Amino acid sequence: MKNLVRTIAPLIIGAAIGFFVCKEYFCEKCPDCPDCPPNTSACAPTSETPGGIISVNDAINLHENYVGDHYTAINNAMGDDFLDTQFVWFEYDRIKQYISYLEAVQQKNPNNDRISGIRIYFGAHNASNDEYPRQQTVFLTPTVDAKLNDNNSNMNNLPFFIKPTNASDPLVGQYKVIARLLIDQYLNPDERAFLANNNLANRKSQEAKGNTTQKSANAAENDDDDDKTSLSFNMGQLSPPPRN
């Protein structure tokens, strides 16, 4: 009997330690996992193929279409033997760190709407940039569903920053749509930002309609306030690389 106890006890202790280690590692990485705890296996990496995976030939075709049309046109337009960016490389661990950062933001702001996705924006460095003058780049900005009832879901999910509640934690506060990152082909960006911010703040739609002109004029100004927390991310390396 004593030998049996000696055998079982370490197993029980080991299982308990394993449970809490698993819970600490996996469940804090994906706190919204409905099976966590105790079934932490649902939070572990999965080999299930995600939606959106394309074939190698499709990837090659997309890139060759870009190089054959857009890339050539851009280089010709820029002149002076200019070679624009063909791809942007991000370090794998840095991407994971960014996603973990967004998860922390979400946990700290339970009263805000959930982060709905990430926009990948095209941009270009200034001519004065030491490494990549005038070259295209991309940056990532998280989005929130602003519930604007647009037929295109990607136009409802708008980029945002955080307006901190107080200086003690810059990640806690109200999500605010970045008006100057909205495109002009739809409703005036400032007006869309105002309506979206009203929705995010749970204001009545009548209040938004009654003050659109006055408030929308201030929407773009909010983008330039110093008192905000940016969640935009741009640490990629461009290719072609800098010329020696």
C-alpha cells in the first residue's frame, strides 16, 4: 500500500503542476478559448489548414502580375533607375510579439468592442530616409467593427488608436477611429470617423446625425493629438535592400 501511494503521489503532483503550467502558458495566450481550462489542448497550436491558404502557383502568379504591371509602371514613373519594393519581410517572433501585444490590449479593454482584424496599409518612406528613400512599405493597424452598415465588411472594420483614460496605463482607454487612414472613395473620411466613434461610444444615432457637421471637423484633429496610444506596426525589411 505504501509503495502504491509512493507511486501515485508523484503522478498526481506532476499532473497538477502540468495543469497549471499548461493553463499559464496556453490559456493566457488565448484567453477567449472556450475550453480553457481544463482542456488546454484546444489552445495549443493546430495543424488544421486555415482558410485563405493559396497554392504555390497562385502565389507566383500574383507576384508576377504585380511585377509585370504595377512594379514596372511605378519604377518608370519614379525615374532615375528607381527600384521599388517587391516584398516586406517581418521577423516571425516579432509578428507573434505584436499579436500578443494586441491580445493584451483587448484584455485591458473589456468595455471596448473586440479587435476585429488587422489592416495592412501601403505606404512610402520619405525621400530623406537613409535606407529606403521613396520606397514602398507596409504597416499594420488593428481594426474594430464600427457598425456603419456598409455592404463591404472590410469598410466597416476601421483602424483605431487608444485615447488613454489616464497616464498610468496608455493601453487602457477609448478606441478612436483614425480618420486620416480612411479612404476618400466612400463617405467623407472625417464624417465616417465621427459616425464610427459615436457608434463605438454607444451614442444614439440621432445624436450623431444632429451634430455631424460640427463634430466631423474635429475628427481629423484627433488624429494629431499627442495624447493617444498608437497600435500601428512597421518594422519590416524591404527588398530590394538598400544600395551600397
